[in-house]
Amino acid sequence: MAKRYSFEFFPPKTEAGRDKLAATRDELNSLSPDFFSVTYGAGGSTRDNTRGIVLETKAAGIDVAPHLSFGGDEEDAVRALLDQYREAGVRRIVALRGDIPSGMGATRLVYARELVEFIRQHSGDHFELEVAAYPEVHPDAPSYEQDVSYLKDKLDAGANSAITQYFFNADAYFYFLEACEKAGIDKPIYPGIMPITNYANLARFSRNCGAEIPRWLARKLEGYGQDADSIAKFGEEFVTELCHILMEGGAPGIHFYTMNQVQPVKRMLEAVKASHP
């Protein structure tokens, strides 16, 4: 079975950022990814920007998957967005719980399983649905086993596959796959990969989302101090090797969190494809 590769973007806030992203997208598209995904802010806070990037990308003849969550939106707004994406020819959606920003007035989160059910009821099988998976456990999950159960619920509700939160320990991913298989999950789970370019930013992101930076790796990166070039060089070598380990271990593909940059993910994917055609 052919491996699947995809890239994730976030919607820029400025016109200059949009122009830069279009150039980044076109350069990365030369690698023939299966699709690009575009993130969706808490409570739909980037809804219009996300929709704009998605529609521009689709109009350029490139497969694109918008992220989608309910957040503070009403059902009619989500239905309208689904209809707009369908009319534009979008065939894939990343369905997430999302978050509710303070002040939105919403009474509860709409879980990803409910969103998957909602999309299937409204749009049938038109969309391929991706959901999130957490090899190192979602910060809100009561237990490892319960988190695996939540993933099974999302897939059983009609999702086609899952993309993981980023991680730096390949064993965490492989152990997670074993736990999922024991739970009766048989759909693909694609590892999400984050490049290491700025350690301070990465450490902050990781604290917020519950992704673990192994102690030895943190110490190694801290040892470079403010030497950004050395951090980037080591980070690229380490993450590329992580990708090779994942592919050799049978991962069905890779989803790259690009941070809207061409490098180093372009070099990483070129290296992976050269070793795992």
C-alpha cells in the first residue's frame, strides 16, 4: 500500500503572510503530497481565514483538508461551511473537538465523535474524515486506556483515519498502535511530525499540548544555548532519523507540521522518500 504524506499549515493573519504561504505551498507541492491541511482556531476564530486558504488551495488544483470544530458555532453555521466545502470539491476534513475561547458563552464542548456523527448525517460519505490521536495521552484524558477508547469511538462513528499529536519518542507511537489494535482499532493512524527549529518555542508548545520532549533531548537542545544554526542542524538530523524509524516500523505515512515553512520539512520528506519509495 502506498505511503501517505501530508503537510499542515495555519492561516496567516496578514496579506503578506498569505502570499508567503502560497509560495510555500507551491514549493512543497512539488513533492506531490497527498494533501495539505489548514488549522482552525479556537471557537472558529480563524474560520474565515481558514476557509479562504482552503478555497484558494483547492482552486489551484491542490487537495486540501480544512480542520473543523464546533467551538462556539451553531449547527447551521457548520452545515453551511460543510456545504461550501463540498461545492468547492473538498473531499477531506480534519474533525476536531477544538476549544471554546473565553467569553464565547457556549455551555459545553462538542466532542470530535459528535462532530464526526454530525458530518456523516449531513454529508454522508462525501468526506474522508481525519481525527486526532494522542500517543502520549491527551492532557484532558482520565487515563491512557480511556484515551484509546475515545479514539475508537471517533473512528467507529465514521472517521476514516487518525493523525497523531507530534512526539519525539518512536516507541510511544508503536506502543500506542499495539494498544489500539488490542482495543479493536483497525484504521490507519498517521504519525504527526514536528520539526525542531526553535527550542524555546517548541518547549512552550509542548507544555501546552502535553507532548513530551525526552529529558536527554531537552538537555541536548538546551546545551546549544542561543546557537540557532546548531539547534536547527541537530533538530533536522534527529527528526529525519525519527521519520526513518517510523517508516521502517510500518507507519502508513507521515503528517508534517510545517509551521508554514518550506525547510526543513522539504529535506526531511525528500530523505524519507529516497529511502522508502
